[in-house]
Amino acid sequence: MAQGSGRGGSSAAPRSVDVARLAGVSQKTVSRVFNDEPYVSAEVRRRVLEAAGQLGYRLNNAARALASGRTRSIGVVTLGTALYGPASLLMGVERAVRDTGYALRVVNTMEGDPAGVAGAVDSLLDQGVDGIVISEPIDEDGHDKDVSIGLDVPVLVVGAPPPFTAPRVLVAGVGADLMARTATEHLLDLGHLTVHHLAGPQRWYAARDRREGWRSALAAQGIDRPPVVEGDWSAASGYAAGRELAADADMTAVFAANDDMAIGLIRALTEAGRRVPHDVSVVGFDDIPVAAYVTPPLTTVRQPFDAVAQQGLKRLVHCIENPQADPLPTSDPPVDLVVRASTAPPPPRTTPGHGRRTDSRPYGDPQGPPPLIGGASDPH
């Protein structure tokens, strides 16, 4: 295989001198071809372009115009979605990039396109960016794994392991596993014997991390894991899961992998006569703006989008401007559990085999008032 940093090649980025050597021409001729200058024969031009393609050589048109060789621009690859988490992280990245004084160039990928990340990276490199941020990529059935991309700029991957190998890759986590564990422990600390999990789609690294945090919280206390119900991040999928979970009379607590699914879940539980939090406690994830205003207000974990973006961009810019220096150290993002009215201690224990309470006080308040007298119905 020819030398260079094309996919599957060595880590060193190919240079014009490498193209000249492979094509059997001078470096000046390579420059003339890429500058589209006259007095270059069609045969020589063909050889130069074929050599460049074989090596993965890329002419950085924007950087070529700068004496410094840098464009002071950063490219972002993000999933083309209106989901709250990815959209909020992108906004955090935009704010952080603006604070660094760099320009921002965004390329969206589409879910279901296995070549999306690699194609987006190629597009940004053609624009001559100095660094690249890959924001919350998803695992499209393993297609993005073991891909080598010839990059001569540093890359920051947020919220996932790197989807390819490259010489300078930084990783910034959003701490989803730790936050999910905190959410699950909150429910266990309230006295629930176990916690069910409404997971996100498992091709998303974010959904896997949240599931792992839930699993580790139960394992740490020696609690068996109930079967996982998987949604697709939407409130509709949460509603469908809620209809399924409501049939389990022993289920008293659910950790949902995002707030939209939690809200759909609560609607289904309510329709099934399972009151939140009196019968079932629910915790979400994200703290979307409406979470504080639904009924009941949702206990959830607030994601530190701005903190993750600011720290990640600081490390990326340092790598751009100090290519020979060691990367800056990382720190864990803060965990912010926002406790509202959707969680409470579990209802009084039921009589085994009958699904009935052992006392008749109102659900959700073991120390609450006695039942109403004279056949009056529960006002709730």
C-alpha cells in the first residue's frame, strides 16, 4: 500500500511531496495541478490526481490562503435531530466555540446512514477546519467501527467512544452512567425494593450509558434487575411502555432514559389507575423545560451541556494551538438531580398473591390521615 494517511494507511497525513514522489513529478508540478495552472499536460495531471486519491491527499484550500496555515474555524458533526439532548449539546458547543474566537461550521448526519460521520468529516476537512467536534454519534450496527481516517487536525468526540481511529482524538463524556446511577439510587433511597428501566434505543451510546448506570446501582445493592423496556426517546414510546408496565402490580418505581418518555409513561400509568407518585415513582433524564410544569412536576437529572461543551472545546483549542503539548486533563461533569413531585416513598406493602394493601391509608403517605368515613370516595 502506498505511504500516507488514507483510510487504512499510516497515521501521518500525506503531503504534496508524497504525491509528487508517487506520481513521478516535481512538487512544483503538484502545486500547479492543484492550483489549476496552465502548461500541465493531461497525462501529468491525471497521474497527479490519481496519486493524490491513492494517498488520501487533501488540498486545504482555506488554510493555504493563510500564512499561519490555520483558518481559525472548528467543524461540528452532529446528528440531524430535534431531540432535546443532541440539540442542547449543539447549542452548548456553539456558545463555547464563540467564546474561543473560532468560527463554527456544522454538518448534520442522518440516523440510519452508516457512512454519515465519515462523510461529514470529509466535508469539513475540505473546508479547511482546524479541528472537529463529533457530537453524540450513534452506533449504526457497528458500521462506524474500525474505520481509519487520515486526519491532520485534532478531533473531539462528545458522549461516545471515537467512531474511528485517528492520530489526535480527544473524548469528552457527559457522565450519563453516573447520572443514571444517581437517579436510580434516589428511588432506592426512598425505599423502593427495585427500579424498572425504560431505556432509549440501544444503538445510541447515551442510551447504553444510562442503562449501565441503572444496572450498576441495582448491582451495588444486590438487587435483581427487572426486564428492561426499550423506547425510541418519544413520549409515544413512553406511553406504550407505561401501558405494559402498569400491568405489573408490584412495580413501584421507574427510571426513564429521557423526560419525553417519562411524560408518556406517566400518562399511561394515570390512565391505568396507577397514580404518580402515590403508586409509582418516576424519574426522567435531561430536565427539558416542560419537566417542571407537567402533572406531577417531574423529578429528573439535568444534563450539564454547557459545562461539557466548554471543557471539551477548551481542550480541543489547546490541542490545535499546541500540537506538541500533552492534552489538558479532564474532570467529571457535575451531577444535578432535580427532585420534584413525581417521586415519593413506595406505597404500603401488599398482601402476597392478592395485590391489595395491608392498610387503607392513602397511597404515598404512610403517615397520612385515616380513610374517609361513611362511604365517601377518595377525592383523588
